[in-house]
Amino acid sequence: QQTLAKDASKKRCYDFLNMTSRSFAAVIQELDDQLRDAVCLFYLVLRGLDTIEDDMTLDLDRKVELLRSFDQIIYKKGWTFTENGPNEKDRALLVHFDVVIDEFLRLKPEFQSVIANITKLMGNGMADYATGEHRENTSIATIKDFDLYCHYVAGLVGYGLSDLFAASGLESEELAKDKALSNSMGLFLQKTNIIRDYREDLDDGRQFWPREIWGKYADNFSDFIKPENKLKAQHCLSNMVLNVLNDVPQVLTYLSKLKNQSVFNFCAIPQVMAISTLALVFNNLDIYQRNIKIRKGEAVKLILDSTDMDNVVAIFRQYVFEISRKNEATDPNFMEISMAIGRIEQWI
Ligand SMILES: O=C(O)CO[C@@H](C(=O)O)[C@@H](OCCCCCc1ccc2ccccc2c1)C(=O)NCCCCCc1ccc2ccccc2c1
Ligand SMILES: [Mg+2]
Ligand SMILES: [Mg+2]
């Protein structure tokens, strides 16, 4: 009887995974037995934390209290949360969070401590940011603030994944020690999404592009949606893409150090999707009007091709070449982008 109940609650966790993530559910479920459950629960715990962070209808003091204590909440059997607004997309995850906690508490202790440590760091980072000087529209001032915020919400995920890979024995300890490489794995994904999500975030009253960049091209963050600012909008966008390109060499270095096939696929596929998205958004002013996504057919081809390092390098080379072809000599960022591409080509 016990095993039936345990299997049912584990199955529900995978249902929550498939419900809350288009891009990660499939690759997480392909991981080898030693890692699959730990990474699934790592995802669900952090998605639960992010569902608190993302909810703009929550009272700020209440939000901060939850963010800073989430690393203790995950040890409280039976805990659930029903205060999210009705439109919060992953609200159901927290309404049934007791199921996630039950499964989290069944993980090996070393997996639990990796997840709890990252949850504590991320929750406090999110809270510091939510109560910072720009709390009204979550705006980000400098490129340094941009890197710090993305470190909190995504770089730390890279830290935790590398630690889980090492704890499972499927990957080396030294990979987990090289924090800069793990950090870049998160920053590349998060920053690419932040560029792609300009319009969605603007409409939600959030702005994640650093003022140090966009402030060179406009007085207000929303100016870029106006047709008369087309050229400024294009140059601001290429400046953002330039900032993200700088993480590519470290992403390729991280991937080249992986030994386990299922871990390689899990790590490579989101990065390949991101470089494809980056090439799609480069000099593409549609991002100021709507959320653009790579076509389903292209995504399927990328997933099937991303199983070994040579193919992944070839895919990166293809998209970096596409960006260099679209790079315009009249763009003030033209030279910097050419040099960033040069640094990537030394690698590939
Ligand atoms: O609300 C949304 O749907 C999007 O939220 C974004 C936001 O609010 O900024 C934002 O929320 C960030 C805070 C919660 C992080 C949740 C997460 C994501 C992916 C994971 C993958 C595996 C294991 C655990 C994971 C945890 C978000 O989901 N951004 C997507 C990019 C985050 C990438 C994280 C990451 C970092 C390094 C990686 C290395 C290898 C493979 C996957 C990796 C994945
Ligand atoms: Mg989110
Ligand atoms: Mg968030």
C-alpha cells in the first residue's frame, strides 16, 4: 500500500513538471535514473519560489517573507499556498506544494542540501532585488545589476545543477568548482529570454533590460515600440545581443567538459534553443511588438541534432554566422559585435 501512495505522489510531481515547463520537462525526464528525480524536484522547488517572485499582486512584505524563508518551507510537510492571484500561471503548483515537499524529503540528503542551499541564495537574492531602490517597475540600473539579477535567478541554477551532477557521480567535481562556467549556462538562457520577452514584460509592468544599455537609445523604456524610434530600437537591441554573446565561449567550454550522454543532452538542448532564439531576435524589431518564438520544425531539428559536441559546435557556428551576416556597418555596435563573434570563432 505504501509503495502505491509513494508512486502516486512521484507521478504527480512529473505532472506538475509537464504542466509548468514547456522547455525543460522533456529534457529533465530524459536524465539517467541517478539524477532525474533530484533535477525534477530542483525545478519544482525553484518554480514554486519563482511563482512567488513573479506575482505582482502579492503584498511586498508578504512576498519578501516567503522568498527569504522558502528554504525552510520546503521542509514543512503539508505546507501549501493559496494567496497567489488568480492569473498567476503556476498557481496550482503552490496550491498542491505539499506533494512536492513530500517527494523532496524522499531525496538523498546530499541532493536535499544542494537544493536547499540554492533555494536560500536565490530567495534572498530575489528579495534583495524586490525591495531595492527600483522596486516599482523592477527596473535594473547597471550592467553589473543585470548580471547580478540573472546570477540570482539563473546562474545559481547552474551552480546547483553542477553540484547535483557531481553528487550523482555522473559528472566531475571540478566542473562544479568552476562557478563562472556554471553561471554562464544560466546567464545565457535568462538573458536571451529577457531580450525575447521585452513586450510581454513591458505589458506586465516589468523591465529587466539594464538602463545602462537602453538609456543610450531612449528616455523611456517603452519608447522602442514607437515606429519613429525604429533605428534607436534596432541599435538598442543589437547592444543587448552583444551583451549576451559574451557568454557563448563559457557555455561551449562547459558543454565540452560533460561526460554523461543524458546530462549532455539535458544541458545542450536549452543552450542550442537559446542561440537559435538569439539569431532570430537580432535586428528583428518584431520583438518590440510581440513575443517571437523559433518555429516548431526548427526546434525539433535542433533537439535531434544536439547529442554530441561536434554537432552543437556546428549549430552554434551556423547561428553566429547568421548574426554576423545581419550585423550592419552603420550600427554603433557593429565593431564590438564583430569582435565578440571573433572571440566565439576562435573557440569553435
Ligand atoms: O516563469 C517562468 O516560466 C519563467 O520564469 C523566469 C523568470 O521569472 O525570470 C525564470 O525563472 C528563473 C527562476 C526560477 C528558475 C527555475 C529553473 C529553470 C530551469 C531549470 C532547469 C533544471 C533544473 C532547475 C531549473 C530551475 C526562468 O525560468 N528562466 C529560464 C531560464 C533559467 C535557466 C536556469 C538554468 C540554468 C542553468 C542550466 C544548465 C543546464 C541546463 C539547464 C539550465 C537551466
Ligand atoms: Mg518566472
Ligand atoms: Mg521570476
